[in-house]
Amino acid sequence: MLQKLPLDVLFQILNHLSPVDPFKVTDHPYLALSLVSSALFHAVESHCLHLLQSLQSSSIITTSSTQRLPYLAHASNHCRFCSTPTLRLAIIHPSIPACRACDNVQWPNKITLEYATKVYGLNGRELIELFSCGPIERRWGKSWMFDENEIQRYIVRVHGDLEKYLKEREEMWEREKQKSAEIDPSLPHEERRRRGLALRGVFRELQELAVNEDDDDDW
């Protein structure tokens, strides 16, 4: 079926498939498509040649008789956005080769799981299941990074007005802090414990450390 598509449509499809995951180079669609038919082989080769020429990099040495292999080798260890040689991966999307500068340009608003939980009221499991994320080592151990813009778009879809939602969250924190301060120390131990457990979920911020981008070299 692909062979019957107009060339411009076929090239658009191939261009959509051009990103390379460094951990799955041998599973890249270009390799499989080139084995389907002679027409697709030449289409893949022609598109890879175009991609290599568009990079205009003197570091690309084409000794292979095919074009797809040099392209895949280059794309797997060069920044996807500026073609700078790098083994670094994007923090939030660890399947994308990205230098630090481009990572910060493409995803400028990265936040930790702890911060996202405190501000947006989503637990860790929800965050990891719903959003793109990547692990990062902090001083106290492993954490996860998220794109704050993606989380905000989700909040808007689910709750509507973002500012109103954040204001309600802030008011809720203040109410719960007030309730905590009003727990009567003369109450029986079990009653104080029950009320304390009821408030435990809203005091996560007391156990969190402030996020400072300058503290981490990997950002």
C-alpha cells in the first residue's frame, strides 16, 4: 500500500519516522521498510540522503553503500535539534538525544515530582502514568522531572480555569494548616493520631526540599 502513495506523501511519512531512539537503532522503521520492496528501499535511501545533506556536517563520513545506515548512526549520537555531537539525552524524554542548551530551549519549564505534587495536587503514580517524564538524581536520591506546561494543559482540560484551580489549592493548604494548628493536645492519643493521619497527605511539602536548578549539573 505504501508503494502506491504519492512521493510527497510518502516522504512526509518517512520524515515523521526520522527521529532515532539511541537504544532502539536496530528496530528503526527505516530498516524494516527498506526490505519490503524495491520501491520502498529507494524511497528510504533517497530520504536518508536528503536528511544527511540537510545536516551539512563535515563529521558525516559516508563509507557505506547505503544512506540509511550513516543517517541512523549520526542521528543516534547527535542532538536532534542542532546536530551537535552528544551522548546526552533529554531529561523528560530520555529517548531523544539532546544537548543541554537544546533541552532547555525545547522544555524550559521542568519541575520535579515533589513540586508537581505540592502545587498541582497529583500523586506520584498519576504523574508518571499521565505525563512524559525522566529520572534525575538529586542529593537525597532519585526523583522524576516533568514538563510543567504539559501538566498545566491537563489541569485546564480536567478542571477548567488554571488560575482558579491553583487559587483553590492554595486556599485548601491554608485551611488544612489551620486545622492542624487547632488539634487539641488534650485529646486521647488515638484521636490525635487519627486526625494527624487525615492531614498527612496535605503536608507533603514539609518533607520536600526546594528545587534549585543551579544545584544540578545534569539540568
